[in-house]
Amino acid sequence: GLLSDHAREIFIIVNHVVLSTAIGLFGVGANVINMAVFVRQGLTNSINISFFAMAVSDLCALVTLLWLNICLNPYIANVDSPIVFVEIQYLTAGWPHGCAARITSWITAYVTAERCLSIVLPLKVKQIVTPRRTTVILVLIYVINILTLVPEYSTVYFAWNSYPGKNHTMLGLAFRSNRPVTEGLVFTFHAAFAILSFTANVVFTSILVTRLKTSAKWRRKSTVDNEQSEIKAARDKKTMTMIILVAIILIICYTPTVVFSIVSTMVPEFGVVGRQSNIFHAAWSFAFLTHSINSSINIFLYYSMSSKYK
């Protein structure tokens, strides 16, 4: 391959073991605070419910990512343990993290879609998007994304295997006989769901940004507005700006994931065991790093943009 084993190790230590872990530990605390704040504000409107659900999926994404960082640490192989961490992480960290990150992306898409709806149907949006419906949609987002992992978990399991150079069996991965059937399936699900929600985020966010610009122009023209609607308009604008920023950060942070997923389907060598597997692992270490940033950063937005949050 184009990248040496040693170089790959450096990427993994810097991106996973050091940076992603530091950001992730901060993010775990930040999301616990976010959840507490939204519960205290009351999960009575759909925006609070959505942001609460996002804090939960971000927390899950970070906890599984922290475990992934431990498993991928090159020095953990030196620990005298009966566990093959690099294999164990596949079911305990890799897929759960991917699933949680995807859930965050879908929730963001839902929040931006809801804002777009309030632009198209400003008077009806409250009847269409009720807290109860939002809750149902968010539960569905969780359930559907988790169900896509079923084929993987039904064909891969933990078993005591013998490894060359080790004189005792170790706990690693084993595959059932129907594995070849499901192998590509889950990755296809994952890539499709990730790319779909990513595209939705780009589309809805673009609509919101354009709308924000035009409404600012329109507001400058109509100066007859009374104070009450001025305050409401300012509050709506702030909420919309906050949602736009949450979505833009997600789009930036998830671009590497989408790009690498597409590349892996098109370039067979760019894979876990392909000829360019070192580049694959080094590249993905950056994608995971941006995931940890995306899942940890929202607290700054909420704090600086929402007076209610403070």
C-alpha cells in the first residue's frame, strides 16, 4: 500500500487515542448537560424533544466512540488479555457508533424539515407537527436505524478462536454460514441511510439559509410591524439560525464519512483488508474525529444562541 504500517499507527494514535478521546470525554459531559437542560425546560414542544433526542444519540455515539478508541489503541495488543480488541470493537463499538451517528443525522434532517414546513405553512405547522407526532417520528428514526443492524448481528458473533503465535484461545469474531448473503447488505443499508439523511440535510438547510436572507430583506421593507410580532420574529430567526448552524456543522463533519463510504464501494482496494487498508484506516480516523466534534459542539451553539438554555 501507499502508507506504511508505522504511519497508519501514528494517525490512529493522534486522531483516535488522543484527539477524539479528549473531545469525546468533553462531549459526554456536554450532552448530559444538554439532556438535563431540555428536561428542565420541559419536553413540551417539538424542538426541545428533537434536541433532547439528538443529545441522546450524540451521547451514544460518543460513548461507543470512546470504546472504539480504546480498542484501536495499538498498545492495547500488548496487554495480556484474552480479548482481541480489534475484533471485539466491530460489534461493540464500530456498528453501534455508526448507527448512533446516523440517528443524529436523521434527527437533524427532521428538525430542518420541520423548519422548512413552518415557512411553507406558517399557520398550520403547529397542528401538523405536534409534540406527540415528533416523538413518534423520533422513535421511528431510532427503531429503523437500529433494525438495519439486525442482519449483521445475526451472522457475526463472539467466539473463542485460536490465533497463530498465541498458545491459548482468545475471544474474537466468528461468522455464521449465511454470512456472505448479509455481508454487503448492512453496509449498503448503512451507506444508503447515511447518504440519504446527509442529502436531506443539505437540501433543507439550503432552503432555510435562502429563506433567512429573503425574510431579512422583507423585514427591512415592512417597518409597520408592532412590537409583539417583532419579538416573535426575532425569536424565530434566532431558532432558525441555531438550527441552520447545527445542520451546517453536521454537514461539514459528515462529509468525510459520505466521501469515504462512496470511495469504498467504488475502489475495492480501499477497505478494511484491501491493498490500501492503511490509507483506509488513516482516512477513517479523520472521519471519526469529525464525528466526535459534531457530537460535542452543540452545547456551545445552544449556550450562545438560546436565552432559554442559559
